[in-house]
Amino acid sequence: MPSPFPFLTQTTGKIQAFPPRVLNITEEGSIIECHIQITDGKYGQDDILEFTSFLLIKKNQTSSHGYLVSKVITPTPIRIIRRAIVTHNITKFIDSLPSLNVIIPLEDLKRNLENITINGTLNWNDKTMRFTLCPINKKELEDSALPYLGLVLILAVIQAFAFVKQMDCAKTESSLKRSSYNTIVFMATSDAFVCHVHVYLASLFTPSSLAFRFSILLSFLYFMIFSVYDVKYIFTIWKSQYGTVSQRSAMLLYLRLYATLFILFILSVFSLHYFLIVCFSLWMPQIYQNIITNNSQVISLRYIIITTFPRCVLVLYWFAFPYNFMNYRVDGVLVITLFSLVFLQIFIIVIQKRYGARCFIPKFIQKLCINEEYNYHHGWSDIAKIRGTLECVICMAPIENTHMETGCPEIVVTPCGHVFHTDCLASWIDYKMDCPTCRAPLEGVF
């Protein structure tokens, strides 16, 4: 069987150990568990081994003996092996587990926990490999992180300006009613996640380093995008679509928002891939909203591209760039899946803008599932007989009687029985979705 540790034959490597925990204390010593990542020391390589080590640490001894557990070694779940170690019933697993002997530098350990070198041997499949594991050099890590942090800073500024521009363009009541609440929630989730990632990255750097300061700045920027822009826009859309919002409704809105964030963050802990797929489906709710309102002009294609671009660049760096400083493995399947999903959504929105929001839905499905809309361009002869000469109250110009019986695209008749020029009412509803004459609500499009 080939070894899953090919880099150990090079006799050097890098180690990143997470805080150990004591499983059991015996007369011989302490049994500890530690999750460890080992690489060959070259950032961006694809041979990263994650395993759990179980070591018996004897009192005042410089050597320790233990075992390695990993999915590439044994199909037995780690929890079962952990239970067997605690209950001293590890015998049946010994043959399938690599044994590990390490030299613990007690003097170095007492002086400095961050700069210790561990020498040891790994015995597996009748082979013995000697290795030296060193801690990751923080200076090297910080230097390799600076280009990434500078790139993310540029992306954050672009994203913030694009969002402010969209909020300014879609501040009218009609635009807000046609915007999707859930699309902005997905954006807020991804922004909060990026903020969380950079808070974690800051904890890896020296507080006095430039990389630490950049990480804190990026965390603050994404927190501002989330807490100021995203949440404010979500509340504005909600208020526009549901009218006057009471204190109880506002509380339920925020409860729903943060419950969604909590659920998605839990998903990110168990499966980062599924979490990213959900976040990259951010335009699906807007596509659905376009179908419901039969209008696809509320969000510009430029804004869609500028907003999606930073998210795609981050995924490219994390999962497609082989020399990323975080040592994420290259995952071509995930990148292709996410980009295909994004391109599909943008393609659907482009089709909706060109041919209509419901162009790809068969007519019989529209009749079954979508309520028939009011025809704003029907004849107005009955109204003219009752009211006599008609004029548009928006531009104060008279409405001609041509096509009065059959109706025409240039003239709009509202459900409340008032007549306007199409261009005049179109300009009006950019600010108010109600009749200029009687303030009755206007639904649908013309």
C-alpha cells in the first residue's frame, strides 16, 4: 500500500497543531488527543494531511509514543478509536494504525511554545520514516498573506460602492417592491462570513504586523457592509413591500434575518461546499421575484456583475489558486459548480430583461399558477361617456379619443378607472405605486 505521507520521505515538513485535550490520565502518564495538519512546507501544494494523533505523554520524559488516525489510513471513525483508547481497548486497531514516536524538547517547550522542533519516526507497512516537523514561520505566513489582503481590500471597496449605487438607483417605492428580500439576505450572509474569516486570519498574525492590521481593516469593512448597507436595505425592502412596519413586525424581521444567518453559519461548519453553493444562489430569489412581478428591470446587469465579481475572485483564490497562503486544496469541481451556477443565474436574468420576465414559462403554467393580470391598455369609451373630455392629471394635456374603443399602448387605464398617458404614469410609479388621482394601489405592469 502506498504511503499517504509522501512528503515525509523528504525528512522535513511544517506542522500546525491545534490545542490538545486530555482524554485520560493514568499512572503511566497522560493520553492526549491533538488535531494536526502537516505539509511539506511549501505554501499552496496539494499534499496537506489532516490527522488526529493520540499520544501517551509520560512524566518528565523526552519521548512519546502514539498513533495517527486519518480517513486515508483507516475507515474506522475517529470517535470509535478515541473511545477504545480511553478504555484501553486499542489492541484491535493497532495493526492498521501508523505508530508514531516523537522526541519532545522539554527545555524548548518551557521557554517558547511557538518555536519548537519535533523529531520523530513514523512506522507503517514495515517502513520507518524519519521526519522533522517545525512550526509555521509567522513572518513567512504574514508576507505571503499581504498580496491576498490587498486584493480583498480592493474588492471590498468595489463591492461597497456598487451597493451604494444600487441603493441610490432603487430607492423608489416601485423598485423596492420588485426587489427580492432573500437575495440581499444571501449577500448579507456571505459578507458576514468573509468578515468572520478575516477575524480568524487576524488571530494568526502578530499584532504588530501589517498583515494583522489589514485583516482587522477588512473585518471592519465587511462588518460595515453587512450591518449598515445590507441590513438597512433589507429593512427598506421589507417596509416597502409590507407597508407600515410595527415594532413587532420589525422585531420578527430581524429575528428571521439572524435566524437565517445562524442556520447558514451552522451549515458552513459542517459543509463549506454546500454553504458556498447556497450563497452563490443569491440571484435565484430575484429571478423568482421578477416572475411574480413580471418585471426584470429593477436591478441593472452592471450591478449584478460588479456584485458577483468579488465573490468569484475570493473563491478563485481559495479553491483554484494552488499557492494560496491558507493552504486550501485546489478543488476544481467546486469552482466549476459555483461558476456554472452563477453564469446560469446571470444568463436567466439577461433572458428575462430581453424577452420578458416570464418568457421561459409555458403559457398553460402561467394560467394555472399565476393570476391573470389586469390589462392597462383596454378601451376607455365607457369612462369618456361618463366624464366627457379626459385629460392626464400628470402632464395636464388632453387625452385624444383615437382608439378609444379598443385601447392603445400610449394610453393607460387604471383599475380605479382613471386615464393617463403611458409615459406619464410610468414616470409617476417610479416614485409612487398608487394612482395620482385617488391614491388607489396600482398592481402589475403595463
